[in-house]
Amino acid sequence: LRGLKELGVQRLMLEGGGRVLGSFFAADLVDLAQVFTAPLVLGDPEARGAIHGPPLARLAQARRLEFLEHRSLGSDRFDSLRVLR
């Protein structure tokens, strides 16, 4: 990330697993989240969430987001959310 900053990169699209996304949220490096959701129930007891992070002691510690856009894409849904600070 430092190397990208030195090159003048100011925006980065991040698509990774739950641990990668969780580490960026934990480091307060996310400004905007764009989420695609499909209406599917997988029912896998071993399934992991989309974003991994340390457990919260209180709900008040949760990262807050503000919906900016909602859109249907066929049977899927697209949401654009801003991270509140």
C-alpha cells in the first residue's frame, strides 16, 4: 500500500476473502463498500462471513455504514454503502 501511495494511487478496488476485507476494515482503510447479494441460502455450517474481524464486546463497536444506492440486477441486489466515521 505504501508503494501504491508513492505512485500517486488514491483509489483501490479491493476484492478479497473475508480476512483480507476484515484487515482493511480494522485498519480503517475502507471508505466505500459495494456489495452484490444473490438470493440464495447455502446452509453450510462451515461457511464464513464475507468480512472477518476481531469479535466485538459490544454492538456499539460495530462499524457503521450508510446506504448510498440500492439497485436490482435481475434477481440479485447491488448496494453501495459509505463507511461512517
